[in-house]
Amino acid sequence: MTATTFRVVLDANVLYPFTLRDTLLQAAEAGLYQVYWSAEILDEALRNLEKAGKMNPAQCQHLQTQLTRSFPEAMVSGYEPLLAYLQNHPKDRHVVAAAMKAGAQVIVTLNLRDFQSLPDEIEALSPDDFLCDLLDLSPLQDIIEQQAGALRKPPSSVQELLVGLEKTVPNFVAAMRLHLGSSA
């Protein structure tokens, strides 16, 4: 992984959808940003995946192992003393505290309304806005092509992958389609 100083905390709700999680993590692995989360964030994502029947307990454990193995520097701890000073929604204060402890500039979340009243140095972005910002900085065509090529159950084309992403990140998908069309 390439070293980067752009630090980002991923909220549990963007780690839940498989294709979105994979796209975000592929971009982090490519060195476009430094990813962070806490045990509480991972636990929430995994608990919701299991509760929704998307994964069984063994699959959740495997995912957690893969995440911590692939991104050992991502785990943030010791942020609890910061919770008392935060003004955003109480159930998401742990995410902001983790971001503060990590020195993150961005929290990527599907739930922007719970991330009002953030410290000045932190911004909450939807995954759509975040990926569009990354696309402005670096062409993500290789990442999307690698992601599609790695899917085996079932196999997926780039276009099928984009269809899977379209519900959560429609502007990014539209921009990727334009970019892919101009490079074809």
C-alpha cells in the first residue's frame, strides 16, 4: 500500500454493502487514502450483516480477520475520553471520536444527518461524494476493473459492478461510465 496522509474513517453503514465496501477498500489499498475504523464500528457492521442474513457468524469472523489483516493500521482505540465533548447524534459520537483520535479529515457515511456539529477539522461525506472526489484526484478505472475481475461468485463485468454500485453511489457511477466511455 502506498503511504498517504489523507485520513478517512469509514462508518459501519458503508462497510455493510459488499460492493461499496469493496470499492472503498480497493481505493484505500491503492493508497488513495488511509482508512480507519474502531472495533465498535466493525462490530456494528458485522452485527448488521449477520442480523440481515447477509453473512453467517463464520463469514463475519472471516471478514473481520481479513479487514484487520489487510489494514492493520486502521484500528483506532483510546478515543472514549473524547465522547463527552462531542455534539453530534449520541449514537454516532464514537465515530467522530475515532476520527478525532486518528486525525481523520473525513468520515464517510450514508447517514449525514447524524454527523452535524462536527469539529472544524472533520467533514462528513456521503460515499457518493467521497468517491467522486477521489475520481477527481485519480482515475479509478483500474480499481473498478480489478474489483470486477476479482469477483468469482458470481463473476462480474465492469458494467455489472457499476449496476451494483448505482443504488448507493449514483453520481460516482455516472462519472465512471463517462470516464470508461471516453477511454474505451
